[in-house]
Amino acid sequence: MNFESYVLENDLGTIEKNYTFKELTTIGCGGRIALLYTPNSISSLQKAFTYILEHELSYFLLGNGSNVLARDEDFKGIVIHLRKIHYSYEIKDEILDCSAFYPTSKLAYDLAKEEWGDLSFLGGIPGLLGGAIYNNSGAYKDEIKNHLIDVTYINSAGNLITINNKDCAFAYRKSIFHYIDGIIISARFKLKKMKTLEVLERRAMARKLAQPLESRNMGSIFKNNPLIPAWKVIDALGMRGFHFHDAAVSAKHANFIINTGSAKSSEILNLIELIQRRAELEFGVQLKYEITII
Ligand SMILES: Cc1cc2nc3c(=O)[nH]c(=O)nc-3n(C[C@H](O)[C@H](O)[C@H](O)COP(=O)(O)OP(=O)(O)OC[C@H]3O[C@@H](n4cnc5c(N)ncnc54)[C@H](O)[C@@H]3O)c2cc1C
């Protein structure tokens, strides 16, 4: 039995065959997806994930697609789409227990409205909480690692496992989930009563001024080198605003690449590689991706 029949016969969710990464990523480019699987529950996802791993099928986990650049070639495997899974949270004894499918920025605002702090650094970070945990997302000198108690994920045997903060091996835009087969399902965070709504609103205005939110983008392309922020390197190369067909270095923020129309992934990649080569040649600086490229 193939994956599609397995999903449909066991009522594990839906399978769609007419999607491309263009519709499912914020940068708006990338090839066709052979099978887009949307689970209808966590237990369905556990079964489907077990099937995929047991049969050694190629797969990719997609949240909101706000940090993903997919190549133009067709993706022949299965994309597990996490964006339509039901999400909620519960707070008990100042501990937040939250679905990994909760939209990250909405979570910051929803908590702030109830005067729960301080996950306000998550305001304005697009994507779902699972993607934020995967990357140890951060802003304003704060990051997931500073607040998370533990994470529950589906492991490679299809079981739900909970690991504590230390075992997540969090580092700058990294976690253990970069190295293992695992789907993050939920996480617990320590909260305290605080008023943060005003801070969130102020920062949202600042983001609008500093980031090209009016254009299709995928956030910062490169990690900041410990000695110099990536945008300063790109500026020093004179590449702010540089175009390659519809792929452009944002004039607003040099570490953002924008799709100004119908850019192909190959054009965006060419631009990324050009910046990397020039940074290495002219300044001896290695710029490493913050985004996921598939
Ligand atoms: C305008 C803009 C601003 C941004 N600002 C910031 C910022 O300030 N700070 C920051 O850190 N990031 C920022 N980002 C990057 C991005 O929002 C984060 O990395 C985000 O958390 C990705 O979540 P996602 O759901 O979109 O994940 P996707 O882009 O869909 O996936 C990203 C990676 O996470 C993996 N993944 C997703 N969900 C799961 C899961 N449940 N279990 C296991 N793996 C999973 C995917 O397989 C993939 O490798 C920004 C992006 C944009 C577009």
C-alpha cells in the first residue's frame, strides 16, 4: 500500500497534489509538491509519520513556510503541512502549555491581552510556534531558550516524547530538531503576570519601518557573524537594493531578500550565493544561512 492509500484508508487526514511551494511559503517561490499531507489529529500524524519513516520515504515538515526556500524543481516526496492543525493553550500555576501549531506572533499578543509576560519578543515573528522552537527564534536580545521548560514531540518511533530545555541543545537559531527526525507538538513555558501590550505595539511599528514587510520575504537570510551583523557586511559590499531579475536585496534591510514579482528560487539562490562569495573574497567573512533551503 502506498502512503496516499494508507492515509485515506485509515482516515488520517487529506492528501493534495496540486500545490507548489509558491503558495505555501512567504517568499512565494519553489516547485510543485508531489503529495501535500495535512493530518486531522496528532494521533493521525503519529501514524503517518511512523509509516513515512518505516518506508524510508522522503518528507519535509512545513509550518507557515516563513523561513523556507524550496528549489524550483518538483519536490518528489511528502510535505507534511502543519498549518491547519487545531491549536490552543492552557495556563496553570504560571505555566503555559501551548500547541506547536499556534501562530507565534498571535501567541505573544493573546498572552499580552491577558497580561501574561514575557514572551513579548515573539511579537512580529511570523510562523508557528514549532518553527520558532526548531530555530530557537529570538529578537530583542531574548530567545525561546530563555523561557521554555520542556517540549513534546513525535519521535522516530512515532511516540510522544517530552524532553527538557537542556536536552533541546538550543544555540543561536539552532536546536536538536535540526539533527533528528521529530515533529514538535507542544511546549511548556514559564510565565509571569506583566503588562507587555504597549511594548508589542511599539515594536510592531519599529518592525514596519525596519523590515520590508510589504514585500514577499523570508526574514533574515544570514545568521549574524559574532563579530559583525550580516546586514553590515552586505551594506559594505554595496549590495543593498541590488536586483537580479525579481530577486532583490531589500533597500530597507540588507539582510532581507525580497521577491519583487515572480522570482524563481534559483534567482534568489544565485543572489544568496553571490553575497556569500563576495563576503568571503572581499572581507574573509563566512555568511551562514538562517533559512532552511530544500
Ligand atoms: C518578516 C519576517 C520576520 C522574521 N523575524 C524573525 C525574528 O525576529 N527572529 C527569528 O528568530 N526569526 C524570524 N523570522 C524567521 C521565521 O519567522 C522563524 O524561523 C519561524 O519561527 C519559522 O516558523 P514557520 O512555522 O514559518 O516554519 P517553516 O518556515 O515552515 O519551517 C522552518 C523550519 O522549521 C521546521 N519545523 C517547522 N515546524 C516544525 C515542527 N512542528 N516540528 C519540527 N520542525 C518544524 C521545518 O521543517 C523547517 O526546517 C522572520 C521571518 C519573516 C518572514
